[in-house]
Amino acid sequence: MTHETLDAAAALLPAEAIDAIERAATSAHRHEDLFSERAANIKQSAVRDVFDISMRPGLVSLAGGSPYLQSLPLERLARTAAGIIAEDGLTALQYGGGQGMEELRGQICEVMAAEGILDALPENVVITAGSQSAQDVATKVFCNPGDVVLVENPTYVGALNTFEAYQVQVETVEMDDHGLVPELLGARIAALQTAGKNIKFLYTIPNFNNPSGITLAQDRRQQIVDICRKANILVLEDNPYGLLRFDGEPLAPLRAANPADVIYMGSFSKIFAPGLRIGWALVPEHLQRRYYLASEAVTLCPPTLNQMLVSAYLRDYDWKGQIQTYRVLYAERCQAMLAALAEHMPDGASWTSPEGGFFVWVTLPDGVDTYPLLKKAIDAGVVFIPGAAFTPSDEPSNKLRLAFSAVPPDAITEGVRRLAPVLREAIAAL
């Protein structure tokens, strides 16, 4: 913005608008020097960029990992919310305790029991603003700038954003079709410690990893914790999808047999409603006080009304039946995705076959960069998330994430059909 531009606009805009534009133009560069080093590491999420694009009419979005809220009893929930405000509004609309409401913390222990954690105590549960906030608090409590955090490759983009903001060094450990490879984890830890690095924790999504959909095999779970315990490294277990296994019982979380070595993070975003922003951390007893104080410093207190609505849902509704509804629904959509991929994908493409959750991970031949393919896909009427979003590396990625959770089966089929020629052209150009 130049003075010449402002002069030309003066005849068209009111004086107060010109004044506001001039203040904004002159202040933007003046405040750049005030940013912290940490702020320089905070980046716009590629996932958020794509979410904004995916709202365009006519596009099939295979991008967003959103639950299918249409299956919830919305009218009844509206009456419940209204009743909470009418009957307990002075509590619901007031500040609450920083650790979260006692009733809800007890109910969360019941949810975790359904996941396989049978010894959780309400006093060790800290309610957070979604599991994203739980990750943030853990990084704040344990990490100094330059410390190392280990992650699966690939891993959740929101966690990468958190780690980057706290100026930690993110190091990846490879997975195979059965999840994190214990031998590779041990070798990675040894090499980093030999190099003098200070490793604080392993961040892992063992069930239906976001973005890959891969599940950590049961027989590897204790090995992973044992390797970390021997090296005095905490495990940060993120399990928002654990109850959404298509068939059979949930696999026991890493936390189940390791109460002193694992911080377990859960969320109602996938099994109830993400807009309520209610998650939790089950923290080892010897770490709980410091973690809770740090959480309170971030949010002061979790939203009381939202907690009361979640608590009423767990108390008065068939929440386990709703989870079963979700499991059947997502299994059907996953099968539609896998069938469409088998029918339409070009030679040279491969993909994961998840046992639950929301995502399929597609791999193209080496040399294909999926990021520039996004624009071509949008032109073709479909949206995905490029694989580069899910790794700390700046290198091009030949992978992409497809989400099936919020899309009806026929739209999934159509989205894959639209995507296939874009990928076929990219492979043929190698």
C-alpha cells in the first residue's frame, strides 16, 4: 500500500476507512520486530488451508477428518442444553475449576475403562480444550527449546504445529504396516543420545494413526513403552479414535499396563462432538500437579457449560450405542473408499487398509510430489490433504491422506473417480 494508492482511493472511500488502511499499512512492518522467536515457528496449517477450500460448492472433500454429526440425536441434545441453562445456568455460565468438573472426570474414567484402562482415578484426570490443548500443555511442561520429541512418520499435523511453536527438534521414527517399529525406535534413541540430544517424550497415535490409518500391533505395544522407559523417555499416547474400531474389542492402550510412564490423551471430538472442545489427559500421579497447573495457566478453566453437556450425554444417553452406530457407519464408508481405490487408482499407487478411524493413506511412486497436485485435484472437483503436511521434513512427499468419515459412500466413490486421472497423469509424467 503506497500513498499514491491511498490518494487514488480517497475519492471512493470515506475518510475513516482511509485512516484505518493507512494505520494498518504503516503498523504491520513496525511490529514485525516484536515477534518472539517462537512466533516465527508458527505456521499456517496446510490442513486448515484445504478445509477452507473444501467449503466450495460442488467439491467432494476427502480432506477433513470430521465425525458424522448427522447421526446424533440433535433435537434431544438441544433440549438438554436448554435445560442445563434453565435449571443450572448460574453454574453452567460461571467460571469452574481448573482441573474440570469432578462428575465429568469420573465419567471419563468410565470411558477409558471401555478402552481398556481400568485403574484410572478422577484426581489424575485433567480436562482440556480438546486433546490439542493436552499436547500443548505436555510440551510446555517438559520441553525446552532444542529438546527432542520423537514422532511416528507420518504423524498428526496439529501436534507438529505445537512442537514447532515450542522450538523443539522433531525426530521421526518409521512405521510399517503394523505401526511403529521397536527396533527402529531403539536405534533412533541410541543415535540421538550418542549425539548428546535430550529426548523428552515419544508422541504416538497407536490406533488408526492420523494420517495413515495404521494401528500399532498389540505385541509391539509393551516393547515400545519398555524401550522408552529404559531411556527415561515419557510416552505421550494420543487416542481419539480408539473406540472406533470397526470389528472386535479395542486394543489395550499403552497406558493400560504402564500408569507411571504414559500420559494418555483422549477426546470427545471423534466419539461425540468436536465443537464442544472437551478432551482430557490422564497423567501419572507424580506428574499430575505440575501438569494441572500448566493447564490452568492456559485455559484458566475448561468451559463449564460444555462440560455439563458432555456429562449429561454420558449420564442420560446411550453413548456406547452411539459409538456402535459410528463404528458401523465408518466401516461402511471405509469399505466404499477401499473399493473405489481398487477400481480407479492407477498402477503404481498403493494404500493402507485401516481397522478403524477416519483415514486412508495413499502412496504414489517415488518422484511424484502430491502438493502441486492439489490444485489440479480441486480443478477436477475433489480435495485431499498432501502428505507433506504430516512430516517435519521440508522434502516433497509422494503421499496423500483421504478421509472417509464425513462423506456418504456414493460421494466417496465419485471423489476417488475424480482424483484418479490427476494421479494417473502425474505418474505417467515420471
